[in-house]
Amino acid sequence: MRLLYAAGFLVLLSAPALPTGAAPAKSPAAPRFSSLAAAIAKADRLGDTKAGRDYKGNFYSALGTPMEEAMAECGKTGDPASPAQFDLVFVLAADGRVLDLLCSAKPPLLPCVVAKLRAVQLPPPPKANWLVHVVMSAS
């Protein structure tokens, strides 16, 4: 799957993880979470519903190419001290716009990638403020 390739590339370019609960500033329209773990838990609950399972295929299909393009444009050098795996949580508006993107690691290219992914129009989720948890892994 193309997203896994991009995910592996992203891991190679990432830096050490942020402390639990640390995340980029949120958009005013995005819901607030007490921690990254709370956002992941909610995203996983939504993903386990029938609507969530149905949406994931469309989400990953739409995200693959923009993720690859963002990675290619934002970074070209690797960091051997990168974590093997980290989490991303997409917070989506009812129309599929990215309201927020939370990350458990802070790779140097994250601001560039986030800026590019925020501009991506994803398929409309089942409802507003929908969360999708993506585990990025080098394996």
C-alpha cells in the first residue's frame, strides 16, 4: 500500500516523541482533548463502528498520494534516531477538510507536512469532527 511506503519514509525523517499530551496547537473549530491518548481512544472507537470501517477505505485512498507528495516535497534527509512507530490523529470537518492533525512525534518536517495535509480535501466523514487514527510505521 502506498501509504505504508510514505509512512515508512516519514518515520525515517522523524524525531523523538513529544511527552504524553503534547500536540500542535489546535484550530479553533477542532475539538479539544485532554491528551493525545484521549484523541486516539476516540478515533479508535469511531473507527470500530460500521460507519468508521466503511469510511477508512475512502480516507486511505484519498490520503495516499497527498501524503507521498508532502513527504517528497518536505524532506529528503533521514534521522537514524527516529522512532520506529508513531501516531497521527486527523480531525476532520463534515466536508472532509482537515481541522487538526495531532502527532505523537515531532519530526523536523512536521510543520511542512501538516501545512500540506491541511490543504487536502478528504472524503466527507460520517459526521463533523470525525477522528481517524493512523499509525505510521517503518515496518
